[in-house]
Amino acid sequence: MSAHEVRQSGVPSNLTALALTAGGARGAYQAGVLKRIGEIPALREAPAPFDIIAGASAGAINGAALAARGERLHEATSHLAALWSALSADQVYRTDLRALAGNVGRLLGDAALRPWLGAGRMQSLLDAAPLKRLLERELPVAGIRRAIAQGRLYALAITATGYHSGKSYTFIEGRAHHPLWHKSRRIALPATITVDHVCASAAIPLVFAPVALNTGGTQAWFGDGAMRLTNPLSPAIRLGARRVLAIGIRCSASEKELTEAELATHVDSLDARRLPPRPPLSQICGVFLNAIFLDHLDADLDHLRRMNELVRAYGGSESQAVDVQVHEPMRVVEPLVVSPSEDFADIASQLVSRMPRSVRFMLETLGSPDPKSADLTSYLLFDPEYTRALIDIGYRDAHERCDEIEAFLRA
């Protein structure tokens, strides 16, 4: 069998997957949704109801934690929510002025001494060493292997982006003969998941430094998994999922409001009197991160629904795969997406004063964005008051759809 083919032998049928892709502090919302799911009476004392868990970025942290502690769903989700609710910035990145000054010094040194000493000593804006120490304490990776050995978990997939090739790498720890793939921009590799895989997947570009990972025969540098994961549902589907519960972090109502406001300023010719203020660099950086973390899930969901319609049109059922003259047989995959009912950027703009002084100073030099466009802050605001607010929103959103979620997971 060619390395470019998907290996499908031995894949169980009727697999249920959890897909988590997020960015930075917004991952607390996922913990809130999972906490409410963990309180469903029929599920709380049972193992996590997900055969496949696929995560990228902060979703890799949440997914790995659930896979490692998922023997009892309620205990696992309660622990995850408690971890996020107490999370502070100094547990994620160095907040001391010395660390910030060191980065500034390296940047100035690169600029001034480049002709003699070269450049490139500054690898990131922040030092994420505290996050690795936190995960080493709180993430019992041996539990992942135990879950697979006991048959409670089919596979855990963690996605990171290769900084040399620019490709999306999905590292998979799962049962023997789980699917693997090698596409033009997406590669799946078997792995024993470690804290380093999770740190690499959560390494926000420019903000956190790259992480070295073993790729089978060599080592390479990796960063945030959401960068090139344009199809966030794909790893779960390629691993054989028939149902996928995805937890997003985009508030569709807020997006619609911002779009309407932007369209309202449109005129045939530019008029300086009608233009809003020029967006500061902080707002532009926020849009850049949104493009990485927020935009892909909705597009992938639309694509999945179109593919389901195509499979059904060619006579496919809920449990059958259909070969429609393509290289890989297609099947109906049922999605369920839980997304925020409130705007995280708006909440973050009200709590920006709670950021460490050194980081706040750095952000202030980039300018003050519109409160509803304070997305950069919403990714970096690791503060208990903010994360608890997001957990509460996630909990309420899941509570309002609890019957729907339970029926989906118990189908």
C-alpha cells in the first residue's frame, strides 16, 4: 500500500469523535462546555463518550487532558474546568519585566549587530516555559495509553504545524492499524503523545517559541496546530468518525454585527469623513489570529454538509460508505457544533487591566483596538476572572442544548 493512501483496515464502525480547535485563553470556553456534558446523569460516571479525540492549539490541551483522565467523565471535566478557572498568566508565560527586557534586548541586538553576529536570536514575544511545567504536573500522559489499552479510546490526534515544510502534521496515538495519511499539505504520523506534542500544538505563532518534535526519523520545529489546519474536522473523520461533536470559539452574532457595521460604512468613493479610525496594529494582529483560529471550523462544517448531501444523493445511508468514483470512499458524517453565545473580545476588553503589566505595556504600544475587536487580548488574557467568565458561558451554552447533546452522544 502506498504511503499516500489512507490505511483503513480494522477501523471500528459507529465511532464518535470530539474535535477541539481553539486559541490561547479562549480554550476555557471548551472546558465549560465539557463540564456541563460531564454532568449529564447517564454519562457522568461512565468513561468519556468519545472514541476519537482530535485537538489543535488550546484544543490540544483540553483534548489530551480528557483522553488522559477520561475514565470517569465527570471527574475529568470537573478537573479540567477547575484548572482553567484558576489559571493565571504566570502559569502560561513569563510575566516578569526581566523576561520582556531580555526579548527587547535580543531584538535590538539583532538589529544593531546583524552585520557581525547575524540575527534571529529573538524567537517569540513571550516565554512559554511555565506552560510546559504546568502540563508536566497536570497532564498524566500515561493515562492516554491506558485508555487505548482498555478500549475506552480509539485514538488521540494532536495537530501541529511544521515550520520548515509549512505542512499540517497530525500526531496520532491509537489502537493498532489506525488510519494514517500523507496528503499534499497534511501528514499523519503515529506517535506516543507527550507534553511536547501538546506544547507545540498550542504554540501561538510569534507569541510563543517553536517546539522540537520527533517525526519518526528526525526532529523538526513545530508551532500552533491551527495555522494550517484548514479542515479541523478532517483528522477525526479520517480516523473513522461517524459523528463529530465540535466546540467552536466564534460568536456568530458578534461576527454578524461587526460585518453589518463594516458594510454600513461602504460608499462608492472614499470619504475621510465617513471612514472609521484606522485600525491599530493590535487590531490587525487580532484579525490575523482570528484567521488562524476562528475561520476554519465554519467553512469545514459547510463543506461537510455539502459532502453529506452528495453521499445521500448517490444512495448512501447513515452507516454505508459510497464509492462515487473517487480515490477514497465517502460516508455520511453527522456533525454537532457548540459555539459561544457571547463575544469574547468584548469581555476581554473590559478586563484588560488584569493582564500582567509587562504584557499590557507591550500591547498598548500596538494601539487600542475597538472594544469589539480586542481579539488579541482575548487570546492572551490568562486570568481567573476572564477564564471563569468563558467557562460559565460554555456551561450555559451546553446546558441550553443539553438534551440535543445527550441524544447525539448516546445515538
